[in-house]
Amino acid sequence: MELAVESLETPTLTKAQLAEMLFEQIGLNKRESKDMIDAFFDLITDSLVDGTDVKISGFGNFQIRTKAARPGRNPRTGEPVAIDARRVVTFHASPKLKDAVQAAGLAGDGGPAD
């Protein structure tokens, strides 16, 4: 089953638009659609907060990376600033997603750059 995204008015796909597509194309009611999208993103968020990587076949991997504390500087003043250690989320697209994006760009329907 393919979900159509042609009706997007902005270059950003929102959770509300995803829920609307579930409503229109799968037949879930609007409340179920919204709840399903929210539950999906909550599950991803909770897994990443717990330190568990998230792998979505054919899409990509979300991973938690711990960055060490390091010295930095304020670019405006040049003043040294300490940058605290932190955890960041990284995303690595799957080869399938990369190929789809590349093919769309070569076909001339790559979006705003055309």
C-alpha cells in the first residue's frame, strides 16, 4: 500500500498531515489516526531516551551518541566557553531511502530546488 503525499502545501510533513493521510487512505477514524501517529513517535522517543537504537527497515537508523565535554568559544566575542557533555540523536538513512531520494532528484521532481 502506498500513501500519497501530493497534497502537501508546505515542504514540511507534519504529524497532523500523517494522521490525515491515515484517515483518508486507510480508513481509520481521525482520533485513531492521531493516536497511532503519537504512539509511534512516543515509542521511538522512549527507546532513544532509554539508550536503545531504533532501526526502521528500508528507512534508516536512529542512534544515541554521547559527546564528551570540550572547550569551545563564543564566535561573536571569541571568549572561551566550556561545552558540557551531552547525548545527541543521529540518523543514518538506509541505502533504500538514499536510492529513492537520489532517483527522485534525477527524475526532476526533487522539490524546491527544481
